[in-house]
Amino acid sequence: MLEAGTKAPSFTLPDKDGKLVSLEDFAGKRVVIYFYPRDNTPGCTRQACAFAGAYEEFGALGAVVIGVSKDSTASHQRFAAKHELPFLLLSDPELTAIQAYGVWQEKKNYGKVSMGVVRSTFVINGDGVIEKVMPKVKPDTNAAEVLAYLREN
């Protein structure tokens, strides 16, 4: 997984509507990128809804929120509509950004080992440098922890 102080890997991925979005589109702004395993699962839904609930405060702090998973754009469209998610959801089925940020890792679930997305969040400064890495975050507290970090820094 990447560390704070390193240049954030560039990416260009489609959003829920198929529009291509690049990290460079947000030059000069703080970007909160959170990687999550799957749309419409209990933990991922709680995490997304927490970010949605705090969306205005993120904006007031000058931060853009982006969620990334390997789900399809159609899945993201349904997920965003169902839960009224106001932020960008990017589709990464080829694992381009997911692997570049080091969040595609071995996971153990009920004794079964498989590869998957480790729920992680990155705060990137306006110069494109990672300023904060939050690995293995909890879906219920992640948005609040990121907000607390942004308020203090």
C-alpha cells in the first residue's frame, strides 16, 4: 500500500454515467479517495451513506470525495440512485487504480483466502501528493475520521 508523502498514482476511470474522470481533473483541490469492496453490501452501503451525509461538510472543507470499486458503471448507477449518493463513484473493473494504490490484497474471510479490495482511504493534497493513508478502515467510522483529519489539517 502507498504511503503518505508519495505522489498519488494518476488514473482515468469511468464514473457511473460512463464519463471519464482523471485525478488531474482535481488539481489544486484536496481529494478523498476511498476504495471499497462492493456496491450494495451492508458495510459498503453504510460507508457510502456516511460520506453522503457529510458531503456538504467535505465540500465546505474544500475536499472532493470519490469512491472506487471494481463494480460496473451500471452497478454504480443503481447504487448511487438507491442511496442518493452525491459524490463520484468510479468503476475500476480492470483494477487499474485499485492495484496502483496497493489496496488489492489477500483477504481472509471465515478461513477462506481470496484476493479483494481492502477498504482503504487516501487524502491527496492539491499538488497530487498523498498526505494521509487510512488502511483497513471501518465502514461506520471512516467518513467521520476523514472529516476530523481535514478539520485539523
